[in-house]
Amino acid sequence: MAEIIQRDGTWTFDGDTLRIVPGHDKSVSLLRKTLGELEVPVRALAGISFEQGKKAGRLRLRLRDGADPLLQVAGGKFADTADPYRLTVEPDRYGVAEYLVDEVRTSLTLEQVPASGCTEYLLPGPFVPLSVTAGDGTASFDGETVRLEWKWNTEEAKSAAGARTLALGDITAVDWQPSAGLENGYLRFSVKNAATKAPPKYDPNAVELFGFKKDPLMSLVAAAVQARLPHPAALPGTPSLPPADSTDDHDLLLRRLRELGDLHKSGVLTEEEFTAAKQAVLRRM
């Protein structure tokens, strides 16, 4: 088992699952604290990296496309500090971080996890019931129904009809956008037979976000709903994933063989582990 404990959080890997627990330090984002503990199976992983720095290093986990509904709705729009798959590492723990990276990479090789995207979610999404107040309203989700309630600052044209209740079966898509510059963000639900081009400020199926501290929490509501909608890979008209470049794959596998050899020489891998990992790589070449 490999484990690294930092003020930013704790990552523990047992060979099958990477358990991520956010830290309690004041620098840890509200999003990560609210999301809580994550258990990421090896088959959901695409890779892991560690970058050293003068003052601190950084562990980064990369998931396969379509594995996590939270990343599906975030679309790379999380700030680094809010990214649940990033861990700040203090200099005296660089060796531990590198060991964890080696352990995860070895398991990816042994398990022959494909680099292609997933056709189903491998993580369950945030726990429900869930309720977040931000921007001009409150969005709540109990697993079956979304409820939108309005605050004092909601545009009257949107709030006049009162709170909205959306059945999960009527929701066709969910979209979360953080505020950027002078542009407000939003959490918007697309509903059957209710298409609209109205901006979030006037859309009764959207919460407008103004760029405050709790705004990112709306992505958790979006992810909880997304986890219960059809997976994007199953939607009609979804293009198939392009085949991986065979030359790049071959070079990657050659590098992996060299890495395994180095791990064996340094004593990280036993003879049996090295032989099994090497055979797994050779079968993929």
C-alpha cells in the first residue's frame, strides 16, 4: 500500500483503488471539502504525474474520459485549487509522492487499463440529497427531482412564477459554467419541450452565478444530476473515439518497459512483480 499524508489531503492506494481525502487546512477549497472522500478505481484512471517545485510539488491524477460525472460537467473549468484530483506535496515528501506514482503506474500496466474513454460512469457522483445556495437561487436535488428556489436578487421575470420543480425524467442535459471575468456563470437544466435561448438571468430553469465563493458548489448539483442521465457515449449520434496512434502507443510501451526495469533494479519491484508487469506490457506491443 502507498500513502501520502499532507495538509492539502491524503491519497492512499491499495493496488485496486485510490482513496482521496481532502485536508482540513484553511487553504483547501470549499468545493473539495464539500465533495468529501473519493474512491477512484484503477480502471477509471488514465494516468498520474508528479511535478516538483522549489516550494512545493504537485500530484495530478488524470481520469479516463467519461469516467467521472463531475469532470464531465466541469469540462476542465475547475481552478487548480478546486481540482479534487490535485494534491500539493511538501518537499520532504517528494520521495513518497514518486513512490505512489510508481505504484499506480505499475497497477495500470498490470491491469491493462485501456486509454480509451469509458462508456459508463465509473464513479457515482456527489452524494444526494444535495442543496446549494449561490447566485440568484438555491438548487436542490434528491436523486429524483431538482428544485429551484429564488432569492431576493432574482430577476422578477424569472421569479414571478415561483419555485421550479423538475423531474429527473424531464431533464435532457445539465450545464455548469463558472464566472469568468465580467461574464456571470450559471447552472442550467435543459428540459423536454421547453427549449429557450433566454440568458440565465431570465431562464426559469437556470441559476445565475455572480462569481462568489459558493459558485463552484453548483457543479456538485450538476454532477449529481449528470450521474443519473444517460452516459454521453450512449447518446445517439455520439462519434466513436478515434483509434490511438500505434506509433505513440509503441513508444509509450517501450518507455514503460524501461521504467519497470529501473524499478526492478532499485528494488521497488520484486522479481515476480517485474516479470508479471513486463509480460503485461509485451502482450500490448
